[in-house]
Amino acid sequence: MSYFDAASAAPLHPVARQALVAALDEGWADPARLYREGRRARLLLDASREAAAEAVGCRPDELVFTPSGTRAVHTGVSGAMAGRRRTGRHLVVSAVEHSSVLHAAETYEATEVGVDRTGRVDAAAFAAALRPDTALACLQSANHEVGTVQPVAEAAELCRAAGVPLLVDAAQSLAWGPVEGGWSLLTASAHKWGGPPGVGLLAVRKGVRFAAQGPTDERESGRSPGFENLPAIVAAAASLRAVREEAAAEGARLSELVDRIRSRVPVLVPDVEVVGHPTLRLPHLVTFSCLYVDGEALLGGLDRAGFSVSSGSSCTSSTLTPSHVLRAMGVLSEGNVRVSLPPGTPAEDVERFLGVLPEVVRSVRDQLDAPASPAAVSAAAPGGVSGASDEPALTVDSLGKRCPIPVIELAKVIGDVPVGAVISVLSDDEAARLDIPAWCQMRDQEYVGERAAERGTAYLVRRRT
């Protein structure tokens, strides 16, 4: 079995395992106590904080350990907003932030800044969203789903000029290097770099107004109450140092394997869109979407073939709504696959993946009776060009059907109308709002827009070829 979902949780690093076992023997006592066992535990905690702070690029007294990356985000957002409550309750986030950031922002008046089709924020547009009452801005260092790296240093400088602190979610990127630029707060999670789950980091620069919210005690500077999980903290700090030492060589090696996937998947599998920035990206992560494919069936087929991958597709979620990241990017959501390679992934595993993927995709498409080839709709239908009217010449009723069925049914009938004619696709699946325009772009057809219907929404497509 090949595990290709390191962006969700990386396998435990060998150094983390060794440190965890050793700390269970040496770090079980209360580090707040003055007797011998407590002093020994305190030394381990202080050493771990210094190692983590060095990796983050901050002072040890600016960093605290939290029970998770999500807790670090919520503590960071609420503490920064409370510390600047006299400024206002406005917060700026990018539209592709991790869900933990977006959920933390729900308590306040938040402005979401959009991204381009690669998932990258424009730093000037991000700064333009700042207002006199903006208390905090949040921008991830790199996206969790597509790997696109954000212009954090530029955004931080613009935020500094406006007097607004910037919180950076560095969960995906910290294993590969420190976050450059004048950020104010930073969060991360140990299980993303091969540390044990249940350890997060929160760094708050000196001078940033911060008032911790909720229950507090004397531990972790009053910012993360409760008895520290010292063995896990020791393992997290040790593994972070270890992966950093390996980052340059391993990053270059994995980036070459990802480039192989990015270039060969569209050749091996028809009707695939590789998403995310082609160069400004994390070295280990690639995401692509397969047209006419049910995401859950695709992931199940790859699992049976021996590959564990992830997806942002609406078809793999109980909510049946597209990934907010893919939606913000305006890219295809159906048949979405995220491959994130853990350190040590052999090239042979990637070759095996490339070998089985085409057959798995073909099998899923056959089950859905998907169109076999774009050539089926490439020739002009009899009757010639119909003119510029937006009134539908044909209506496809896909109500009650989930992705990718509405797109498949559209593809089957596009050749039945004259060039220039409009087809209306009725759908009550939220994913259709994203996937039908994406299909039009891939197929060189014109997406006219949408209209409210008696039931669901009517999506209008004009045949161009």
C-alpha cells in the first residue's frame, strides 16, 4: 500500500518515534514543579521550545504549544482580535484559507479576498481589503489542497504599513522552511511534518497586542491552559528539526516526482485538469480533476489498487458541496484527486500510480456511461449557426442527480443542437455551478450564465464548436 496523503497527516518520522519513547521515560513529571523529576521535565520542555522557535524563526518566549493546529488558529485569531478590540471587529482572510481559519473568522465581520485560477492571492488586492477598523489579517503560507504558495512576505509588508497584524497558517509549509517576511502571528501542526498528532504551535511576536480568551492558567504564558503533553511536544520539536535538515534534498527529489505526475497525468488520462500554480507550489503536492468521474468512486478504486489519496471533490463529502478552495479558484471539482507524497516516497511507487490511474479512471467513467471522446461533439450539427439568442433550444433535466451526472448529460447532447444554440441544464446540485463552467472552458464551449428555475437552477451553455 502506498500512502499519498501527507498533506492530511504525514507518517510518524523515525526521530519522532525515538524522541517520544525516550520522553515517556524522562518527561512524565510536571514541568512546573521544582523537584528533580519536575526540573528534568522542564529542561525537556524548554529545549523543545527553543528548537521549535528556531525552526519557526522567532524567540522561544514568543512560542507556545497547543493541543492542535486548529486550537492554535482559534487561540491566535481570538487573542489578536481581543487585543485590538478598540480598533474594530473587522478581519481579512483569503478565500482559500483552511477551514479552521474560516470558522474562527465567523465570529467577526470578515472580508474574503479572492484568488486567481491557480489559487494565488494578489497581495495588492489583499491589502486593498484592509480598513481602518481591521483588527487582523490572515493568509496561509501555502494552500492545503492545491499546494500554491502565497505572497506572504509582500502581504506582511503591506499589512505592516497599514498597522494591521498578519496571522500566517504555516501548517503545510513549515516542514520545508521558515515563513519569510514580517508576519505577526504564526500557527502550525505537528502531524503535518511527521510529528505526533495533538501538538500545535502558536507564535506571537513581541509587540503584537494579544489577549488570550477562554480559560487560562499559568502554563504556556496563559495562552494554552492545561497540563502539557510533554512526550508529544518533545517528539514534535525533534521531528521538526529532523525534517528541516532533510528538507532541501528531499524537497528537490519529491518536486521532481510531482513534476512527473503533473506532466504525465494529462497525457495518460483524457480530460484532466491539473490545478494549482505550476511553479509557486509546495514540492510534494499535486492536485488534478478528472472530467466525468465520481470522486468517491475514483478514490475507492485507487484504494483498491493500493494507493491512499485525498480529494476536495464534492462527491466525497457528506455535505455534497464543492471544496471551498476549488470553488474560489473556479476550477473543475468533480473527480478531484490530491496526491501529497510523504518523505521517502520511492520513484517506483509514483510509476505504479501512473500505471494504474488510467484504468481506474476508465472504469469509473464506464460505470457512469460517460462520453467516450470529445470528438463526438467536435463537428457542427446539421442546421448551422442558430444566432445569438439565449433562449434554450434544448433543456436537460438533471434535477436530483449529483456530480458528475449533470455534466455527463450535457456532454451527451451538446452535439444535438446547432452551433450557436443554447442548452439549459437544470440542476439542484451545488457542484454544477462550478463544474458546468469548468466543462465549458475545457471543451471550448460558451458558458452563458445561470437563471433561477422553478426547481434548482438553469445553467445555460452555448455550443461554439
